[in-house]
Amino acid sequence: MAKRFERLEQIRGMDPVADASEIYRLCAAYEFPWDFTRSLELALYRTYAVPSIGRLLSETAELTDRTQKRYDDTSLLLDAIVEHGFASEQGRDAIRRINRMHRSYDISNDDMRYVLCTFVVMPKRWIDAYGWRRLSRHEIVASTVHYGTLGRHMGIKDIPESYEEFEAHLDAYEEAHFGWDERSRAVSDATLALMASWYPRAFAPLLRTSTLALLDEPLLRAFRYAPPSALTRALVRRAVRARGRVVRLMPPRRSAHFARQNWEIKSYPDGYRVADLGTHPVPGLRGCPVRHTGGPASETAR
């Protein structure tokens, strides 16, 4: 019978740079699949508080009119790279789709780099606060290398090299750019409504309040949400931490759980092709999540 920390020992025996994507896959699909789903939801959600990002998302209407499909496509495109690797057919198709969507809009390198930073920083912060154990240094380095590789495939320039650089850049960018925008708030409201829609309608108010209780003060201020009471915040956060303590007592996962297996993914009951995911925007009209000055991202995976 496998022991609870056996896979962590396996990871510590690997090279965090050369084996970065395999370590990330073990971490995301075996050790913390639920936590990675929640933390990456939060990572993408907080990008709306940067008005240049939130406004574009509102203009495309993908996250206000087609919220479920947009959520699913984003999850599945990132998931294909994790499950199959950068060099696989599915991984290359996913990168090609991401780049073709992004190159249709005037997205700044600064915004693209900031979004990449959220993918690196938010899972660590979430897992350290709520996971059944903290991330090891091997896992932190591997995540940094994995997303650095993704960023290079996307043509993002001046990518931070260490986790600490990613974290410092994220914090500085949010301090400088978080702010109120009515259209960003509309995207935020649509996302909160989507998350509530996954559960019985009677629970919607409770779920919205619980989600807000997990947000930090700068994010609440940017969207102008009334902060939940200190008691509500404490209860919600203790409940999520308690889940982590329960998971710690459970036997380790024997099979991988990828994002495509999440029950929240609802748009493709009959399956999907990675090459067909996402939007097919006409340049200058609709379809892309974040804005691009300078040269377009590469059309193919490199």
C-alpha cells in the first residue's frame, strides 16, 4: 500500500528543471488536483481586476455571454499541455490554439506576463494556506520552469526566472494596476454566477459569500465588493483548511485526475478535439482573454 508522502519522495528524487513538467503533472494530477483547480480559477479571476484585461474580456463577451464554455476551454487547453506535454500533438495543438486567439488582439506583453505570473504564484499561495501539505522546493521550481516554458511558447518577453521573481512581479503589477472598471466588474459577476450555477440554486447566495470570503482586500476593493464579515471569513477559511487536514489522512491518489475530468466542465458531453477548443476570432472583433502590442505570439508551438 502506497504511503501518503511516497510521491513527494519520488518528486524529490527528480531534477526540478529537466523533469519540470513531469513533476508539475504529478503535483497537479495526483497530489493536489482539487487545489490546483481552485487556485487556477482564482488566478484567472484576479486578472479581471486589471482594467485593461477586464475590459477586453467584457468586449469579447466570452466571459459574460458564454461563461461556461470560456471556463471549459481555458481549463482544457491548459490541461492538454499538463497531461500530454509540450512536445505532444495535443500539447502543440493547445499552444497553437492559445496563440491564434491571442494574436487577434492588441495585448500588451506586460499583461500577458502578469497572467503568467498568476499561474505560478496563486497555486503556491493557495496550497500553502489550504492544501494537505505545503509545496516542496522541487515542486515550486518545477512549476516555475513549466510556466516559463509555456510563456516562451506564447512569445512572452522578459519572463521572470525564479519563483521569487514571479511573485515580486505579480505583487508590483497588482499594486500598480488593480483598479475599478465597470466592465471588469461585469466579468467578475458573471464568473461568480457561473460558479454558483454548478450547485443547487438555493445555495447561490451562500456560495457567493463564501467565494468573496476567500478573496484578499485588494481584489475586493478593485471590484468594489462589500467585504464579508470577519466571522464569515474566518469560518470559510477554516472550513477549507479543514478539508486539507482530512485529505492528509486519506491514502494517496492511485490514478491521475486531470482538469478534463472535473465535473464543472460541462460544454463537451460527447468529447472534444483540442484543436477545436476556444474561439476563432476575427482580428479586431471578439474572442481573446488578454491584450498584445509588439509582435504577435507564434502561431505554432515551438
